[in-house]
Amino acid sequence: MTGVRALSLLLAISACTWHPAVQAQPSPQVQERITAAIKAANSTNIDYTKFVNVFIGTDNYGDVCPGASVPFGMVKFSTDLTGYAPAGYVTDNTQTIRGLSPLHDSGTGSSLGTYGNFEIMPMLCPGGFNTCATTLATRERFRKNNTDEASPGYFSQIMDNDIQMEATSTRRAGLERFTFPKGSKPYFVLDLSNDLPASFAGGTMDIDPVKGRITIGGLWGSSFGPGSLNYQAFACYDLLDGGKQTLDDSRGKLIVLFSLIGDQYESGALFSYSGKATQINIRVGVSFVSTDQACQNAEEEVGDTSFEEIMAQSVALWNEKLSKIEIDVPNTPANVTELLYSSLYRASLTPNNATGETQGVFAGTTHPYFDSLYCSWDTFRTYYPLMSLHSPVEFAQIVDNYIDGWRKNGWMPECRANNLPGWTQGGSSGDVIVGHFALNYHNEASELGIDLGELYSAMLADGDINPAEWDVQGRQVDVYKQYGFVPFSVLDSSSTGRQTREGSRTLEYAFEDFAIRQVALLLDKTDDVTTYSNRSLFYRNVFDTSITSDGFSSTHSLHVSPPSALIDSPFEDFAQKRYPNGTFFFTDPVDCSPNDKDDSRECSLQGDNEVGFYESSSWEYSWFAPHDTAHLITLMGGNNTFVKRLDHFFNAGYYLAGNEPSFQTPIGYHYANHPSHSVDRVRQIVFENFDITPAGLPGNDDQAAMATLLVFHLLGLYPVPSTTQFLVLSPFMPKYTIHNSFLNSSTTVTAKNFDQRSVQKTIPEGVAAYVKQVTINGQQTESRCHFDFYDTFRLGGDIEIELVPDGESVDNCAGSLPESLSTGGWSTIR
């Protein structure tokens, strides 16, 4: 969910630079510590959390939450700031702090913001209790520049009144620590009614001054779904730190405040502590079930454990996750190390593990439950394929969560947000996610708690049963099957949904059908294999051979070239939406691209998006047929024209690094038997769009879709979803090992002849970076363009990718091309 189109067009800074003063946040010491840790690293006792920069993506609309969390934690303690701050925190030092809250999402495209419930704000009230600023508008404060600090499991911020706020967390609870200036009296406001999207729909607050406990709960609205739906959330604040702290009783212990601002009530509690304690500790538990459960979570997960002990536990959990990929730190460029582990960190921030915290139709389920699936359309391409390499247990839990959506609702979730159904984007992309699991772990599925029969039934429901409202689950499959494409301006009396994105939905539906086809082949469902193979080719039905756009240069260099002004002839065949009678609705392929001059054009989920594509242009989406790229090449005029069209796509500025349909496009050269071109293009993309600054993402992280795309680029691989195939590129490091504790396997990839000079935007002449050959456990592979999960990461062992400087000499696969349906590919399942 890439969000507003214009936001995706902003360029990043070179990955080799660091500019901490751009927004005066975070503290320069954050980068200094990371740099020192990388420099000092050796091969033993590595603390991988020290390589992580949690502030990457907190600027440039990256929407990353740098708050304290454990892997897949339900809580992420961070401050909420004013302005555009969907994840609560932003670097922009012109914005003010609203408070510290425990619930956030990270890397979402929802401009409304998500969660931000239960903000607590420490304050100084020199004039006494009655002078405290309690409303949202009056209590906001600026922070001190260059003081924001955070690392995995820890968050800290200092306000301009010198109050420091710190937090650390467990899965559903945590500790907040507040340090006040010496000699001051601590005051706090705990907010009931304000959250980030201003969606409060009523709630209650109960105060027990003897226990020093505040319980709070209510209803709030979705950040990315129907506004008529509400979710429930609860929190438990313990204020006495096990009896070490005493509340001020001069005003009747605690006071509940109600004030009318316009037509909206703001409500919460104001309290203070006796004496002039410098440091205050508050234990917080959160639940989606009840206040009692919120208190129980705090008691069980935190208890009387100290702040430092909770933080150490969190660091240990993060190290267990980050150590799944072990690299040669001393011989890897420092910025690559930081980018890799920061990306791996974000790849385990979400979705939020809310198992045992279910509500609505999921209340009491015995299956795992994950909140905030932002969104399957974003994550099926790289997020879950990366998880399949090293964390099949968590992958299986999330797959079971998808299947449970079918058990409870009749279809798998697409973009669940805030425990509520969110808007569909490309259809039922969950099919690709569970399909990828089935293809890679069908032998271990039962042991991992997955019934493949149920998994397949859930996929068939998405593929064949039209829901009453396909805006939030399933697909508009009836008319899709009837016409062979999603028709524009069709009378669909059986279901409702936003009549937009017909071109992109057809392309996505077809790939989702391919995922079903793959599992049908796995389960020997012969008739279904035929049906869904045919339907997966429906993508062809939206290509209009009469559409032309731009042209191509008569010259080409292997190395990435600048845009050319020499145009020979226009390119042909672009995806378009179609009327039910088969007539195409003309959309200029440039519309909704970075080169679109109409800033008012709608390109997302808006009802007046007339382009036919979701957050993309036809120039961009016309590359999307990951299962049958060979036929795309034929459609577009053969290998030479396909390569020239790819070159023009990038050089003319149509590519959007922050947009998911473009993820596989840079590796499209592989399918035209020009893998060295893919290596060049990926180097360019990484260094033009990613870096180690807060602005180091090309738009929002999309629940770590961007993070995992970058990880694959750095590893020199790219996965084909719902298959077991990896496309081979050139690693950005000399050696790495991927550990899979469930399979008890470790796979080491060595880049023979690796040269650090190749790790830049343009590979210098004479520097080894291009793939000559690939060997697996000493045996040369049949092709240097691809290999299979079952031959490599499933078994463990050694992979060697031999690199040479002459890209032209190895600019072919030296064997088979990556698979496509139209050339007989995907005929068997491993």
C-alpha cells in the first residue's frame, strides 16, 4: 500500500552518506554507535542489534515506527507527534509531541495514522495542579534537537522542558520510565479519547487510587477500511512501581477530566506524585479483550522485572531473529551491514502477534492471530519469501492465521487493519502467501500445524466464491470468470465494490490463480490445474496491441545509461481496462507514472480513479506476469525490443522503487537472457533509493516490503512468489549464511572474487560483479540465472557464485531461462 503517488517520487540520498542535521533528529550518537559496532565486530559473540538503525524510514514518508518492541510485538512504545505521522513518530523537528503510547503499526501506507491509543504525557506544572495543560492542543511540546535515541527494544526522547521519556517492552506490555529535572514535581496526563486518526467512538476509565492503577478501554475506528466498523482496545497502567512510588493525595489521589472541545469530548486522568522524585516508573499492559487481561498481561510479562532486565530480554529476542542471517562483517561494506540488519529488524516488526487477544468472530480462536496485515498485496512478493528462508515456524503461524480468516469469514483476509477488515487492493493476494508456504513446506506442513486440505479450500474460496462485498475480502470473480478479465462499467448485481482498478486487478487475479494452480498441482487436483492454469493466462486479455507510447534509443550500453533523446519508434502493447463488450478504454500508459503532469489525477482507491490501475501506470503494471514473463516478451516484440523497453522504462523515469508491481521488473532482463543487465540495474536502484538516513526509503516501508526487497537485493537473489525458484544476482557482500533452525540447515553463499568496489551505483570497468557460474556443494548448476529452494536452502550446504568483471562475456544464462508457463515451466512440484 504505497500511499499517495506524489510521495513515492521523492528521491533518497546516496547510501554512502549520513546527514544527521537534516531534521536535527535523531541523536548523532545513534549513527556513531552503529559505525563503531560494525568496525569493532569480529566473528564471535556478535550483538546484531548494535548494527540496527531503527530510525531508517522515519522521514521521507517511510512511516516506520522506531518504538520499543519485541519481534512481532503487539506493542510498540513510541511518542506520537503532530503533522503527518502515521506511525506516531517522525523526525520533523517542527512537529510537537502529543504523548507516549504503546500501540502503533510500522511502515503502513495509511495516511490517517494507526493506533496511538492511551497517550501519556509527563509535564511540569509550576503553578500547581490546576495549571496543568491537559487537552491535546495545550499539552503538546517540542523536543530537544539531537536527543532522540532508540535501538531494538528501547526508545527514548527528551522534551524541551528536559523531561526524558523512555520505554522498553514485552509482547503485550512494557515499562515506561520518566526522568524529571532535579527539584521538579512529576505530573502526568493519561488520555482516553485521542488516538492518531481521531477515531474514538466511546470508552471508559476506572481509577483505583489505593492500588495506584488506572484501567482504560474503548472503541476506535479502522485506519484502512470501512469507517463504520470499530475495534476495542484496553490498557492497564500501574503507577506505584511496586510500592516504591506514592501518588499525591492532596487533590483526592487522581482526577478524571472531561472537557468539551467543539463537538468532541476529550477525557482522561491527571495525577501527580508526592515529593520530588526524579524518576517515575509506570508499568503498562495492553489487551484487545478486556482491562482485566491487560492487567494480567502486565503482571505476567513484566511483573516486578526491572527496566534493564526487560530491555535485555528484548535484545536477546532480537538477536535470535537477526542472527538468522550471518554475514562476514569485517569484509562487508559498513553501510551494507547497517542496511541489511536494519531491514531484517523491520522485517520482524509486523504483523503484530495478537494471539490470545482476539475479538469479533475471532474471539476465543485456538489458532494464531496476527493483527495489521498491511497488506497482502504489499507483502506476498518479498516479505513472506524471505521469511520462508529462515523462519518457517512464524510463517506457518501467519499462514494458519490466513486460513482462520477463511474458517471464520469464508475468505482469507487481505488487508486486516486494527483487527478490522481493510480494503482489498489487488484481490486476494493471501492466496500467493499461503501458496508460497505450501510449495516450500508441504513436506513439513503437518508438523508446522498446517492442514494442506484446509489451505487449498481457503484458496478455492478466494478463487471461486464471489463475496457480497469484494472491497474487503475475496475477489470479483463472477464477472472475471465470465469475461476473462475484470470488466469496466459492468452491471454486477451479485456483489458490490469500488468499480476501479480493472486493469491491475485482472493482472493480480491472474497471478493469484497461478498460486492456486501451483497448490492444485502439488495436491494432484488435475482438473483444477487445467482450470487455474488457463485462468492464470487471463492477464493477456487486457493487453491492447493498438496502444503505443514513447520509443527507444538506437544504442545501448551494458552499464546503466542516462535517458536518451533519440526515439526510433514507439513501444507497443500496453495493459488497459476493458468494457464488457471487449472494447478497450484508452488510458495513456504515462498516466499515474512519475512522468504524469496531471497532479490532480486519482491513482489509488478513490472512486474517481479512471486509469484502471492501482497506484501505478500502465507503463509499470504491464510488466506484471511473474509466472509467464516469456509470453510478455513475445507480446512486446521479442528479446531485443523487450530489453530496449526495459531500458527505456528505467531511463525515462517510469520505474517507482517504492511501488510493489515494480519489484521484479529490474530482474526482467534474466528472462530475455541478459542477466548482467539485471546486475547493473539492481545496483542503480539500491543506490538511488535506499540509504542509512531517516529518509533512506523510497516511500513507506509497506510492512517491510521495502525492507525485504532490499535484503534480497543485498543477498544477490530474488524470489518468484508461489514457487521455489530464486533468480541469481550479484551479492553486495563476500559471504553470508542463512540459518533455518526448524529444518536444522545452514546454507552459506560465497561470492567468489567479491570486490567492495562493485558496491556502488555504477560498477566500475574491470571490477568483478557479474555471475560467471554457480555451484551448489561443488556441482555446477544447469543455469547461472536461477536455482531452486529444494536444492539449496532446504538442504543446507555451500553455494558459490563466481563473479567476473566482464559482464558482456557472461551476459546469458548459459543454460535454461527462469521458468514461464508458456514455455513449459512450472510443470512439476519439488
